[in-house]
Amino acid sequence: MVQQPVGIKVRTGHIMSKHLRFIARTIMVQDGNVDAAYKTLNRVLTQDGIIESVKRKRYYEKPCRERQRKTYENCKRIYNTEMARKIAFISKTNRADPWLGC
């Protein structure tokens, strides 16, 4: 705890916990090429889901809508993983022939 002269206590752990998530998202600008660094930063933030979560938290989301969204995202994730598994199975070249005798 850091004590202010007025007697107000500030929790530094709380402040640092908000800023720790940005440490791993530091992009170095090389040779003054800001555009490339900006594109890289946007790609990193998009892959981590930061941009989507910030856009989603911009407005209040009702609990029923949040449950619907989470259910939809879960179903979509399951569908995509199953489809990727099936495509990977079909694209294998050394698998057994399913049409024996035809």
C-alpha cells in the first residue's frame, strides 16, 4: 500500500494488475516504420481477442443476450473443431479404403 499525503490509501496491486496484460503486447517500431508496427499490433490484439472484448464491453449486454451469445460461440467452436477433424481425416492419403469390394 502506498500512502498519500492526504491519508488516502492507494492499492498498487490493483493498478498493476490492470497494466500487466499490456506487457506481452509490446511492438517495437523498426526504422521508423509505424504502419507495419501498427498492423502487427492489430494482428496481435485480434488474435488475443482484446479488440473483440473491448467492442463487446462498450455497451451493456443483457444477461439473456450474453447467455445466447456464449451458447452460440460454444456451438460454433464445437462445429468448427469437428469439421476440421473430419476434413483432416478425409485429406489423409494413407488411410484404409472405405469402399472395399466396390
